[in-house]
Amino acid sequence: MSLEPIRVAVAGARGRTGSVVVEALRVAPGLNVVGTLVRPDGVLGEQEYDSLANLAAQARPAVLVDFTVFPASKAIVLEAIAHGIRPVIGTTGYSERDLQEVRAAAEAARLGAVYAANFSIGALLLMRFAKMAAPYFGHAEVIETHHTGKKDAPSGTALALARTIGGTGPHRRARAELLRVEGACGADVDGVGIHSLRLPGVLGVHEVRFAGEDESVSAAHTVTSRRAFVAGVTHAVRAVVSLNRFVEGLEDILP
């Protein structure tokens, strides 16, 4: 007996990433896109809703994929959980406190929820490399480059990299004796430096550099198309329906 397709809705479906994701989900085996949530700014198209309450009642999705903007994303996600819909969150800008609120809501409702700062498989591999290398080097720097339209800095992926590295043990940054321009040495997160570049024509690049007294090692991940996020999102949608807790990152749901 065949299983019923997972009923999926997408918030932010008109956006640059959301539009790519929704088209990919429409053709993914075992998934059924039943509606999209868009801004209330004009005539609604087929399967479009400008109210999550209406989307929940009429389209009855089991999962809501969110690629909107923060802080609107958080309100959408919490409302989705209140309607019994499991969120898969790709919007960045969440603080640790924000994620704790989503975690608490999901676990109180015993619903699965997945948040990832980056849904690409390459970013997951970069995170694994950073976690593996961090204990062997006392110094680490993260450099991220994104398009000029990105609203937040540093990127959620850069923050996740820095926190992953910092969580493995003490790291320290060399200090400039004379700082001629404020911010020249970037930000400091748990002893790990973060540098954000914003340039036209770039989707996303993350590089992590480790150094000791006698050697250094670096790794980088470059996104050349927003389709890079599709595989991770699709996997998260399939995984979240079997969860009854909040999961941050893809580490626990990808082999």
C-alpha cells in the first residue's frame, strides 16, 4: 500500500530562494505542495494565501517550509506550530534566544521542527570539517561573502561555524596593537574571528581558516545556484514528519 504524499506549504514562495524551493518541491517524489504563503500585497494566484490561518484551514499542510525574512519568520513559525504544522526553517537572523522559543513551542506541542542556517550539503560538510579540525588549532577565522541584497551580517552559516569551532575548546585571536579603523579585524564570536563581505554577483561563499605555530589549513564552500539548498530542504521535509522535537542543523537528519 502506497503512503500518502506529505502535504507541504512554502512561506516566502515569491522570493529568490523560496521560488526555487517551491518549484523543486512540486516535482519531488512523495511530496505534494498544497499552498504558498505570500505577502498581502495584491491579487493572489492559484494556491496562494496571504493568511496562515486560511492556509492551515483550507490547504491543511503537514509541513511549512519557511524562506521569508526575520523577524516575520519567527511569528510565522510559531503560528504554524500553534496550528499543528511542522516548520522547516531556512530563514536566517535568529538569535539563540529566538531558537529557544521555537524549540520550546515545538517540544510543548510534540511536533518536529528543523532549523538550518544553510541547507546545502556542501555547507554541512564544511561544518563537519570545522568541528573535526577545531581541537587541533588555537586560532580560527571565518570569512563569508554574500550578495549586496543580503540583509543580515554575519550570515547565519558564519555564526554557526564560529560557534561550532568555539564550542570545541578555547580559541584566541591575535590582537592588533593599533587599530586604525574600527571593525578592521572583524567580529569575535567565542574567540573565532568573523569577516563579512558584501559584493554584487555573489550568492554565498564561506571559508574557514585554522592556524597553529607551524601549519595552517583552510576549507571553503561556494554556492553557485540556489538549487544547492533543495536537497537539504527536501530531506528535512521528509524527516520532520517523523520528529517530535526541534532539530538545529542537518547533522542529525542526514547520514
